[in-house]
Amino acid sequence: MTEPEKNRINADPETAERSLVSLVLTVVELLRQLMERQALRRVDHGDLTDTQIEKIGQTLMNLENRMGELCEHFGIAHEELNLDLGPLGPLLPEE
């Protein structure tokens, strides 16, 4: 393979679409996990009523289920969403 060929971007539409979907789902999963941690902190501090706790719990469960459905629909394993940040470690913490 010549030097110019090695530096080309793979412009295959299916690969590009899968990569974009994977990136979007990674960002959504990161936000979902951050929201979950924030909700747990608020519960631990007693900032929420029982009704609010129930609503947040249901919302987070629904979002987690929907993420699973989207990953399945696009054929992306949940583990593929975790980006390796090199020396910083993985983007998403192990749940």
C-alpha cells in the first residue's frame, strides 16, 4: 500500500453510518450514566421526595432499556460504546 492510500479515510457509507451511530450512542450512554450518578447523589442527600425518586428511577430504567434496543437495532454491542482513552483508561466506568 502506498503512502497516499494508507492515509485515506474509509468512505464506505455503511462503515461511516455505523461509526456515527456508535459515537452518538456513546455520548448518550455517557450522559445517561452521569444523570444516574447525579440522581443517586440527590437521593443520598435526601433532596428528593419519594414521588420524585420513583419518577427518576422509572425514567432511568426506560432510558437504559431504550439504549439496549438501539444498540440491538444497529448491531452494536454495549461494550463497543466504551472508548479507550489510552492512559486515562476507558471513557465509561464499569457498571
